[in-house]
Amino acid sequence: MKKVTSAILSLAIMGMFSSTYSVAADQKFTLKLAHQMAPDHTLNLVAEKFAELVKTKTNGNVTIKIFPSGALGGEKDNAAALKSGMLDMGLIADEQYPSFVPESAVLVLPYLYKDYAHLDRVLTSDVAKDVAKMILDKTNIRVLTFMPMAFRQMFTVDKEIKTAADLKDIKMRVPESPIYVAAFKQFGAAPTPLAWGEVYAALQTGVVKGVENTPEAVLTASLQEVTKYMNITNHLEGPTTISMSEKVYQKLPKAYQDALLSSAIEAEKYDLELTVSRDTAAREKLKNKLTIVDSNVASFKNAIKYDQIDLVSSPKAKELIKRLGDIK
């Protein structure tokens, strides 16, 4: 009897491992990935690279279908859909997460990053990993990686912005994020949160008198058609993420989870290289379309007081800021 029971148990165990291997080797998944940028934007190229890497690493068993240009809703909507498990994946800017996890704003503080090399060190640091863990714990969204974006500038319709004082009471479109609202209030502007897809019309009709974003984002959204000045402020670097619903992530075999994670790390390096080169190219193109203003960056830096931003006033946020200061 013992021999029979042992044999049955052995067969059961073998069957269990056989089934696990079969799932890892053969089961196919299609994941939807949404983002806000145009098909020719750097982020869409990075999304395509990421999808290609995942497909290769899973022998074609995981396909990532990309939906650019806000096809599945605004970025705020995408973040909420990841949280609920209604969306599989998204390129979600870190600025969206302070609404759920205030401390995540530490990675989007104005004038935090010295240059792209410093940015890369921060986004791959233990501080970034801690922020990702906080986001996961509080939102059920897994950040596979943080990714660099270009330094942001201010684009205005009818006024040069030479110093922070020139921004006083100007309605500036900002992302639907509390950290941007807080920063632009300190600059003295009247921050006006709008979804990215609404910005062109808002500038055209005078609902807002300016927008801040990367030169490439402005160019690919044709906002140079409804603005006149590119004010070089380098005021903020807003990292984005490859994010995933934890509910969806946990449904995947570990081999596929590992493939997603390693592909995301490779995509971050690809994104950094592409971001730098395409930002340079976008600035050159805009020189022929807009009046370029070399703003007094010091005046903007002096207007920012981290200790007066409520989002980063908690003991944990202060600890993270201190650790960020140690990353040279």
C-alpha cells in the first residue's frame, strides 16, 4: 500500500512540475500597454523596444500590444485602471503617483537632477527601489522600471519668461499631478491641470497661456503651432515608468515575470540614450519655429522650497530626500 501511495504521490508531483513547465514554456499571453505620446515620440519607440525584448525572451509567448496617443484614456485614467486591474500595463509618469503615494514626489522635485548621468544614477538607486516598493504596497501597481525623460521647458503664447517673476499669475498647463501644481505655485504661476490631449485646444482658445513639457513632446503634439516662445528653464525632469497591474503580473509564470523585469531594465538604458539624442534634435527643430528665451534659471531655483511642499513633508519623504542628496 505504501508503495502504491508513494507511486501515486510521485506521479502527482511529476504532473505538477510538468504542468508548471508547460505553462512557462507554452502558454501565451497578450498584454495591453497604454501611453499618452504620439507614435513617433521616444516613449513609443521605447515601448516597441520593450515589447520586442519581451517577445524574444519568452519565445514569442508574451505579446505586448501598444496603444499610444491616449487611445485607452488619459494618463490619470490609465493609472487608475492599473490600480484596479482593468489595464495590464502603462507608461505612467512618476508624477501620477503622488496622488496615491505622496512620497513618490521626491523623484519629481524641481531642480533635483544635475544632468542625465546623475538622473540615471538616481533612477537605478535604492531610493528609486524604495519608492517603487511604496507604490506597489499602496496601489497594487508594480513599477518595472523608472525611465528618464528630457528636461522640461516652458512654452508660452504671448510672453517671454525671463525670470520667475514673469510667470506671476500666468495660467500654465501642468499635468494632473499635485507635485506640478505645488511647484508652479511656488514659481508664482496659476497652474492649470489638464489632460495632455486637451492642451492644443486650451492653448489655441486661451484657456491657458502656456505649457511646460519636453521639447520633443511639444513638437510631436504640434504645440509649436499655438505657442510663440520656448523659455529655457530646465525646471524639472519628470521620470516616467513602465508600470504593470500587480493582479496581472501575479497571473504570469515566474519565467515570464523575469522576462518582463529584465526587458524593462534594458529598455531603461535604451530610453536614456534615445532621450538625450532626440531632445537635442527636437530643440534644433524648434529653434526655427519659436523664439528661444534663455531664462534666468537661478530665479526659478530660488523660488523653490522643498520644505514647503506638503507632499514631501513626511518623515519618510525627508529621509528619501536626504538619501537623494547623497547620490552624486
